[in-house]
Amino acid sequence: MENIPQSSHQITKIITGGWYPRTQLHMVEVYKFFTEGESDLELSKQKLQKFHKALNIAKVTKEPGGLEYVKAETINGLMIKYFEDGLYTIETASDDIEDAQKKLDDYVHNAFEPAISYLFSLGAPIPKILANIETPHPPRTTVIGITSQNLKDFIVDKKKFGEVYDQSFTNEITVFRTNKCILIIALSTKKDLIEEIAYQQIFFREFNDQLKSYLNIHRVIWEKIAVIKNKEKIAAQEADIFRDELDAYQETINFINYRLNQMKTFIGTRAKIAKSIQVDKYLSDLFQYEFETLLDTYEYIRELWQMTKDYVASAIQLIVEVKNQSTEQSIQILKLITIAYALVLIWVYINEAPQFSTTGLLYYSLIIVLAWLINYLVNFISRRQKHQLKFRKGGSVKEESH
């Protein structure tokens, strides 16, 4: 890639980053790991030291702010920031965008992400179904900060940065959003705002991408549940298989609902921080509008997953009813057999009871075997007999298309 001419435009920062819901407690764990290469958790000391060495950290500090964060500098000049809400950024300064992006991507992929993933590897496991559902995650968010003497002179090179699908601008700062990256162009006097706007943009895009991922997962699970609920009849032996499958879906749904409940508080915190950035009122109002839109999207996805939770619960209830029908039917048949068997025994004893001899033992053995065969046959037939699925009113109505 060609460099941007230095005469009027100057690249100041290239930042890559992401976000995942965390807390101040997690940030403290990151600080301890960055400074000492250790953890209070039951993790392998050898692995921790290996990951810590790969990070090549030269200096670590804990910094105050709207959100407290850990700041670390690497030996090769990268700057890491890990905020208490889980937002992380890794940045460098370079005129060569392509080389800088490769440098950042290599570091994140080979050092940072493996280390953080292992550090937080303990705790509630991800449900197997969720792990097996393929939901493509967009490329990691990259922000390119550029200072300019005149914002109107800047033209986005589509080959370098991608097609612009959204733009926010004032007389001091312009933000271009493309499918490849986010460009922040600021006057030289406002270059200090580039980082703060970058953090806000990374959080916004990452939060939105997670919601999009949960929407796609919802669609997959909803359709799988619908396949079961739309069956007209099922056998009792199938009910056990379907119940296990639905239980797995329910576990996944509960897991995602918990994650969604965790996410809401972070929107308000980040929105307040974005509002405190000293930018033009138009841009500030636009950022607040974006956060309000994000909150609306969040509420929609949360309600969607609550509906999915109710949907799987109704499907489980249907399966339970099928199993109950099968059990009740087996009990009624066995009752009739028991009564008939008792009447036969009474009739035999009234007439002439078999003597305790070889013939008598064979007689009793045959009765026992016959009873076992009848019981087996009843269970065999009962488990394979199809039962009608009785849908409640509105139970089979498919969720709206998205």
C-alpha cells in the first residue's frame, strides 16, 4: 500500500481492539499477570510464564480515568490498554498502514489473545451446542487515526480502506466507517481526541457484532426446536432423545440470556464517557444517538432470547406429556395383565395346584418367563407406539422472520 502524503495528512495512530464483558476484578487479574506473569487461580505456572514471555512486556502501569485501565508497553513499541469493562486496544504509530496492521494482527493472534484466553479459561464452560454453531465473526476492529491541516482535502482511498458505508463529520473531526476499518481524521489541534473516539467506536462496533452473533444463533436454535415441535407424532423411545436435545438447547439459551443480562450496564457507562469527550455538539449528539440505537437493538435481542426460552420450555413440556402418556398406557396394560394373571392362578389353585416337583417347578418357571415376556412386549410396543403431539393454542406459531 502507498503511504498517505505527509504534506497535509499525517498518520498518528493505528489501533486494533475488541471488547468482551469484564469487570474491575478481571482487570486486576490482567495487571498481576502483566507485571508478574502469575495468577492467583489454579493455572499452570509454566504456561503462564510462557504466555507472559510471548507478550514481550517492558513496562506496566495502572491508569485512572472514566474507566480505570492497565497500560502496558512492549519491547517492540506496541501499546496495550486493558479497561475494566473488558475493552482492550493495542496500538502503534507508523506511516506504513499495511505493515502496522500485520504487526498488530500477528501480536494479537500469537501473543495477546492466547494469553488472555488462558488467563480467563476457568469458570462456566461454553455449552457444546454453542461451541458447535458456526457464526462468522467479522475481522477485529481496526481504527486508523490521521491528523490533517484541512479535513476537506482528505479523500478516502477505497482500495486501501474499503468502501465507506457511514460518515460523521464536523469542522474539527471526521469519522469514516468502512468494511475494513474506521478512519478518524482530526485537525492537528484535536489529535488528542483520536484515542477517545477510537475507544468509543471499537466498543460500539464490537457490542453490535456480538448482538448480531446472538441473533444468528437464535435463528439456528429456533429452527432446530421447531423441527421437533412440528412433528405430528413421536414414539416414546424418541421422546428421550428429543428431551436430551431440548435440554441442551435450554442450557445454551440460559447461558446466552445470562450473557445478555451482563451486557446492558456497559452501554450506559460507555455512553457517559462518550458524552464527556470534548467534541463538537453535533458529533456528541450523534454518538449519543448511536448508543440509544444500540440499546434499542440490545432490548430487541434480549426479548427475542426470552421468547426462545419460552419456546424451548413449551417444547420440553410437550415431550414430558408424551412420556407421561406412554407411562400411563403401560401401567394400564400391566394392570389388566396382572388381574388376568391373578385370576388364572386362583382358578388353577381352586382346581388343582401343581405339586413341588420337577413338573411343578417347570410350571412356575414357565409362568415367570411368560410374565417377563409379556412385560417386555408391553414395553416394546409402548415405546414404539406413536403419540399425538397436542400443541397449545399458538404453540406452533413460528417466530417472526428476521
